[in-house]
Amino acid sequence: MSLWIYVDGKYVSKEEAKISVFNHGFLYGDGVFEGIRAYGGKVFKLEEHLKRLYNSAKSISLEIPLSREDLREKVLETLRKNKLKDAYIRLVVSRGEGDLGLDPRKCPHPQVIIIAHHIMMYSEELYEKGLEVIISSTRKNIPAALDPRIKSLNYLNNILAKIEANIQGASEAIMLNKDGYIAECTGDNIFIVKEGTLITPPIWVGALEGITHNVILKLAAKEGIPTKEEPFTISSLYNSEECFLTGTAAEIAPVTRIDKKIIGEGKVGKITRKLIKNFRQLTQIEGTSIY
């Protein structure tokens, strides 16, 4: 059975899903996207993802050619078309077809693409024993150059950091900002536990305002776990009691080694395990119904 993909108002098979070589999303990374998850017939945090998508588009003067209500329905329809209850959804809005120049005025018709399929970031074994990650030499873009709240199609510096992780045999790479503070990973937000307090970098250091990241802060508050959004350094990372990553695709991924250094006791910590359990429970009961 072929995978059905929404491209510019039509559903086409995976084999027929194509864009023009003059599409500015392809030529220049000119566009925005969201990664969304569905669990057990419900789309998790769909409204939050759509809000971030429209905010990102507005920030780059990109007009999405569908209302939020229509786009919501197209996401659900794509899942129904593929008979999916559990899925990863990639929602892309590019500037559309133009010419070989940069000028976005040459792109009169922005393009919407919706892909619904499956994804597995890490094996279940890694969720049990924890990931080995590295600190990358590739720095995050400075917020003054590109606002980290914009989830754009241009991920080149993240990819360069990921290549470093691949070369060193690590699962993921942690990226610093220009001042040497921990910002985020190539595709995930990061948390540490210090003296029982859950700490995560604030947005201004260069981190994306993650949907899963915000869910974790709320779950921690419900458990009475103190939380802080404050900058921290490599030393704080190495000396943390626990560390984990969060993202739509990765969910909550524990980290037990950074640059070959053991974090905490070298195993998944109690707070991390508690939050993983609570997060998985939440995804099974909350969301927008597909069917």
C-alpha cells in the first residue's frame, strides 16, 4: 500500500510526491515546518504545533495559504487517508516556486506538504540505558541573526553538529551558544537535574521553544519537582545528577554519558524515569481525535 502525501491541495502517492527544483524551500531553505506526533488515534498538542507554525511563518513574512482550521483538518485527513493511529507528521510550508534569485516576491504561491508516517529516533535499549552524546564544536546561530523561535527549513548548523556526533559514534550532539552556554541539541531541548532541581536553558541562549519541553516543565510542576529556566555551562552539564533530551520525535531520551564522562550514577535517574512514565501516560489520554 502506497503512502499518501498531501501536496498543494491534492493527495498523491509517495512516488508521485514531487516539488519543483525552483522551489525556494529546496534552493534556500526558505520555509517553516513542524514535527507532530499521533498516539492511539489522537494528535498530541496539535493546536500548540499549529500556533508555532503560523508564528514562524509570520516571522518570515510567509503567508500560509490555508486557515488554521483548514490546515488542522488536512493534518487529520492525511492520517485518515493513511489509516494511521500512531504516527509522526511532518508539516512543511515552503515559499514555493520562484526563480534562481533570492527575492521572495518571485514566489507567489507558498506550498503546503503534509507527510504522515512512522519514526524511531533511538532504540528502546537506549531509552533504558541512556544515550552517549558529545558537545559539538559547531555553535548555534546567534538569536540576533535568526530567532530560535522560528522553526525554519534551514538546519545546516544542526546537521554539521550531527555529523560530529556520527563521526564520534555518539547518538546526539549538544550545541553551545556564542558565549559558551548550553543551548540545545541538534534536534532536541536539554534538561539537567542539579540538587533535585530540573534546569533547562532559557530561549534567549538560542534554544527552540519546544512543545515537549513545555509539557515536561508542567509535568514536573505537578510532581512538585522544582524547575528553573537558566543558562548553564559545560561544567554544570558534566556534574549534573541526571540529564535528558526532549523533542517531538525523541520524546524523552535519557543521557548517561557526555564526552565519555559518566553523568550521575551512569544510569537513568529517578526524576527522568518518573517524567518518562508521566509523559507516556499523558500522550495516551490527551489530544485531538483523528477519527
